[in-house]
Amino acid sequence: MVTVLSRQSFSPHWLPHSPPVKLPGGFPVRLAGRSCCGSCLPLGDVHLEWGADRPDSPSPQGLCHVIQASLQVLSSTLSFLHTNEGMGLAFIFQAIFIPWLRQRRTSDPYVKFKLEGKTIYKSKVVNKNLNPKWSESFSFPLQDREQVVDVRVYDKDLTTDDFMGSSTIVIKNLELDKTGEMVLSLEDPNSLEDDMGVIVMDTCLTFRDATIKRRVNKAQTQRSPEATKNSQLWSGVFGITLVEGQDMPEYGQGDVYVRYRLGEQKYKSRNLCVQANPQWRERFDFNKYEDCLEPLQVEVFAKRGRKSEESWGMFEVDLSRLPVTTQQLYTHVLDEDKGKLVFLATLNPCCGVSINEINKTPLEQPDERDQILEKYSLKNSHKSLREVGFLQVKVVSATDLTSTDLNGKSDPFCVLELGNSRLQTHTIYKTLSPDWNKVFTFPIKDIHDVLELTVFGEDGDKASNFLGRVAIPLLTVQNGQQVTRGLKKANLGGPAKGTISLVMEVHYNPVRAGIRTFKPKEEKFLEDNPKFAKKVLVQNIYRVRKITMAVLHTLQYIKSCFQWESTQRSIIAFLIFIVTVWTWELFMLPLFLLLLIGWNYFQITTERISSNPDLVSVSYTESGKKGLMDKIHMVQEIVITVQSILDEIACVGERVKNTFNWSVPFLSCLACLVLLVATATLYYIPLRYIILIWGVNKFTKKLRNPYAIDNNEILDFLKRVPSDVQKVRVQFHIHIEGGNSLKISALFALTEFSSVEEIYPLALFDY
């Protein structure tokens, strides 16, 4: 009988109950979990105990090679649905597990996929496991089938990650539109190990929808201008309301979200914590184009970590037969054991979208103008609440644009975007001062939207060149006046070369616009994830600092009234406080806010006080002229400021929590006593008298004791409560000794652990 003893090459829960495994030659092998004895022969992380109970047993050395070549850990693979985003060929991986990595006792492996030296995907790290399961899927575009993908496995370390082997995937060896399992043997030319383990994955090589669309778009450029213009117009709006998920799995930590796609229109729902019945309650609007017959694609994703996500199912919904203004409920079953998705769909007809010549404007035709003004008049406010107003834009011309061609000219066209509605002019070739003379009309769904006009330069089959952008809020439009706006950069942060001339008219119903203001704002189409930028960080820190300083100055002004720095100011403040509290009624709160807004309006109209919107960019520009060391110190100061603010906010929240969960019984008992007294006081004494007593005490404290130290009793109490970090360093335990008496004993955990990082997860169980 031969018994294999394993240390950490296999999961511990497999060892005691492992069934016998037949090796080539019929020799039984059983995995056992007991410690090695002196008769064991070392074999890497596997030890075998020799027992010559068969006459045909091989030598111990020969049996070692048999076990090395034959012992495997079996596991099932998970199926998945790939996404349809991107262009070109798509190659989809699903890394499952490494069955055998014998060269290490334990490791924290992860996998990198590289294409032409660039990392295209990085899996999550599986801690302390030689047989990790990733269950991740991803896709990426390919240029041709001659490319080779490099698969590398690393062991995560605090300093430098250790290399654990690599393999390659030859794209031309894959069959098109066929998903199959692939087993890659890992190799390391610098290692003495012959067997570095394997990676098992599912692969699929397929054409993407975007590839077909690119061909269609190329064919569309050869159509007539009239056909191209009509393809931009939409006749209705599909309203998709994402309701909820049903019977979804609850496992692990992560988020679940939904992606929608209808042609080029894409939406992504917000992320919700993985639970059985997540409630989204979100609405998305898709424009209905007459020449677009594609179905609505819906896909559900579960996301864990930054890049690890798994598809729970994708399906398509044919909206072409959806009844007009009728709400329809859809309930679709996802992949096996992934639950259901529930959403609503509604088709609302839409009118007012058009592209005309400048001599055929709708508002210049008397009958059509009267019809539009009648539709948005006050007496018709109760009709069509979703149609707030009507926008007409005359794009006259542009001048002095940036040249993008070798001949010093450009092929400019202009794109107009209002919310998620998009129209564009035709292209005028070989000019820097195009005259488009086109009139565009949009239905307005939100009067607070901003019209964006972007000028591009056409560049054949390549991506268009950006030339400039203008953003105009609808509420700032002056009807019927021709304006010339200077173009700006893509982020609207600075000027670009060129100008554009426009004539705009906005007509809207104030009642519908006011009602729409208190409803959720329409989200933009799915955009790229934001990336870290030092400039944006500096601007945001400056904005937060500006608001914080305003609040601090207000608090300092109020504090100065209590300190009697100005006798006249303190007396006036004291009298206002007494009169206000004594005569206070609830209606005075909105009245006070109304008076404050009116006072600011009076200040602006009389003194013309205005804020400087370019202050942030100017501040950053000045800081950008500093030297390298000044920039480094500036970044350090910003990081330290953010770190301090986050620490203060976290400490306050954790101390409030620890007050309620009896981390320090004395403080919790004291809080109970104070709350009991406060409850009785508020029950028997009116709140008005309590505020008066508090205010009189604050105003007279400085007069009674000129050298008194200001304090806040609540904050002083919370500072005595330990935060979570302090609980880690000094863990408080509650011992009950006879009856209801409580005793606190502090266990200094750092004497048992080498670092705070090791004990911090343990402290989480005390909550």
C-alpha cells in the first residue's frame, strides 16, 4: 500500500477524506493529512510513504516519477457569455484554476495576459492557494490572426512579484466561433522544476458587432446627403425602466449592474451590492431611429474588485413591435442559478426633430410657429408633461479653424448634442471657414440641459480630428439674436482656434420645466471610467477648501459673538437670538431662506457681484509654473490634506458606532445616562426654553468667566471613545463579574502580533 502525504499542495479539507486514486500500473494512492514520519521520502511538497505489500511494486524513485506525472486535481469550468463591445476580432478568456504548482509551499497567484508587450488583462489575486479558481471572463479586440498572446503567472509579494511560469496562445490555431477548453503548461527556463503547473481556460474567437457596424458606417458615407440626414432623425423614445432582480445569488463581496445597448446608444446602471433581490428603479431613454432595426441587448454583470467581472447572462429584446404609449413588463431568466431581471419598456412618440435649410426654418413659418407656441403655452401645461420645450438652432458658419490636412485646409462638420440627442451637419471639404447654413430642431426634455456644439475635421476612414467645442446652457439663450462664440478645448478649459456663428430660439412651458426639475436627471450614455489626473485632484481639493473656508469663517463669526470681541455685534446678536427663539415658528425657516436668497439677488443687481469661474484653472496654471520640488511638495500637501480629512471623518463615524456597541462600557453607560436625562428634560420642558437656556449660557459665559476655554461637550465626549484603529492597538474586552457589574480589561495586541496589519482583520469581528 502506498500513501501520499501532502503538506500545502492541496487544500486542507481535501486531505482527510480523499478517496484512493489509481495510478498507471494499478497502484492505489491515498491522500492523507498526517505529519511526515522518518520513513517518508521527500518529493517537493509531496511525500510518499513506502509499503512493499505488492510483489510488482516499483522502486520508490520510480513511483515518485509516476506520481509527479499522474497526480492531478479535477475541477469543473464555468460557462459564460461574452460581451459585444469593441471592434475587430474578439478573443475571450476565462481563467479557471492552476491544478498543480509544486515549486512553492503557498503563494498568492494572479495571471497577466499580454499582447505585443502590453498588458490587456490582469486577474485578481487568490491569496494562499496553489490551486486557485478565478472564474473571470474578459474580451479584447485583435488586429489579425497572426498575433500571439502571452500568459504569465506571478506570485503577489509586498516588494517584487515572483514569476511562476508562462505560456503562449497562438490565435491562428483557434477555430472561429467555437468555444473550447484550453490547457496551457507553464514554463520557466530559469527554473529547475520540470513541471510548473497548468492554466485551464475557455477561449472563443469571434467577430464582433462593431466590426460589422464599421463596414455599415463606411457604406453609409457613400449614401446621398438626404439619406444621411434622415438616418439622424428619430421618431420616438424608448423608455426603459430597470426595476429589480429576483432570486439572484448571494455570495462573496461584489456588485451587480446591468448594461443596455441599442445600436450606438449604451447605458450602464449603477452598481448595487450583490443580494437576492436588488432594487435599481432607474430609467433610461433610447431614441428610435427609422433605419435602426437592431434589438435591445441586455447583459447582467457581477463585479468583484477593479477588473474582475462575470457575466450572468445576456439576452435581446425586440422593441419594434412595442405598442405606442403602452407600458410593457419584461421578466427574463438569466444563466443557470443567476435569477431573473425585471424591467419595463414604453414607446413614446416624438415630434419636432428636423434638419432643414436656413430658408426653411419652422419658426419662420406662421402656421407652424403658432402651433409650437400653442403647444407650450401655460393653458396646455397639463398635456405631454415630458415635452418641456422646443429648441431651434441655426448653425450659420465657422471661421479661422485649425488646419488638419497637408494642404493647410480641413474638412469640417459640426455635431450638436442636447442631452443624449445628437444631430450633425454635412461636411464641407477643403476650407477653414465653412458655411453650413443648416437649421436643427430638438425637443427639450430638461430646460437645464446644455447644448454642446463640437466641430470636427473629417479624416477618411480614420477617427475625426477635434477642432473645438462650445457649450451653451438653454436658460442663457437670447431668442433670435446671432451670436459668435469662440471655440474651446475638449474639456472646455481653455480657448481653441476658431469661432462659430449661431442663431438660437428656445420656447418652453415654465410649469412643465418646474415639475421636471424635481425628477431624476437623465444620465449620459455610458462613458469611460474616470482616470486619475493630478490637475483634476488639485481643482477638487481647491473647491473643497474654498467651501470649507467659507463654513469656517461663518462659524468663526458666530463664535466671535459669543466671545464679545465686538460689544455692539454681540449685543445685537444676543437680542436677535432672544427674539427669534421666543417667537419662533416653523414657517420662519423657509421664510428666512427666502429672505437670504432675496438679499443676495439685491446684492448682485446693485453691486454686480459675480464669481470668477476661471479661478480654479488660473490657480492651477500658476502652480504649474513652479519647479519640480515645489510640485512634489504641492502633491504631498494635497495627499496629506486628503488623508487628514478622511481620517477625521472616519474617526467621528467610528466613535459614534463604538459608543452604541459597548466598546467602552463606561462611556456607553454614561451616554445612556445622558440620553435618559435628555429624554425626561425634552418631555417635561418645551424645546424653546431649553434653547434659550443654552443660548444665554453661551452668551454670558465669557462675561462670567473671561478666561474660560471654549468647548463642545459632544465632541469632547466622542474624543474619549476609541476609533477602530485605536481598538486594534488596545482591544477592549467586557467581563461580567457577578450580577450586572462590568469591568474593562485592555489587551495590548501588539505584543502578540508583529504588525497592525495582521491584527486589524481580527478587530472587525469585535463589532
